[in-house]
Amino acid sequence: MNPLLKKKLEHIQEQVGELQGVLKAKHEDVLQQHQEKEDLLQEKWRERKRVTMLDRVANDYDALEEQNDVYACERKEIKERLARVMRFTKSLHNASKP
């Protein structure tokens, strides 16, 4: 074989070997990036699920807080009525004493 041709062929083989190394490294990079993307998607779905749950809890809390306010008003009204009944009862008791 012609020495010049042989040298060119060896050089091409060297470059092909280097190219294979580069392609292998790039393939590994792509696989790693794909895994990172999957991890980020999983994290995003977990966070979305958490936010949805927190929204539900917040909505429930608002409804409970509103109901609590209603009960507080009812309790206050009942206390006032009981105080009025007690005043009437004391008045009646005092009026019935000789």
C-alpha cells in the first residue's frame, strides 16, 4: 500500500476513533439531560399536587372560618338572651318576695 495513502487512512481511523469518543460523551450527556428533565417533571407534578391540596385546605379553612364567625355571633346572641332571662327571673323573684 502506498505510504501516503496508508498514513491518510490511519489519520482517518484516528479521527473516527476520536469522533466515536465525542459521540459517546454527547450520548451520555443527552441521557443525563433526559433524566434531569424527567426528575424536574416529577418534581413539578409533586408541587402541582401539593399546591392543589393546599388550595383545597385554604378553601375549606375559609368556609370553616366563616362558619365559626356565624357560631360566634349565635353564641353572643344566646348569651345576651340568657342574661336578659336571668334579669327577668331575678326581677320576678324579687317582686314575689313579701
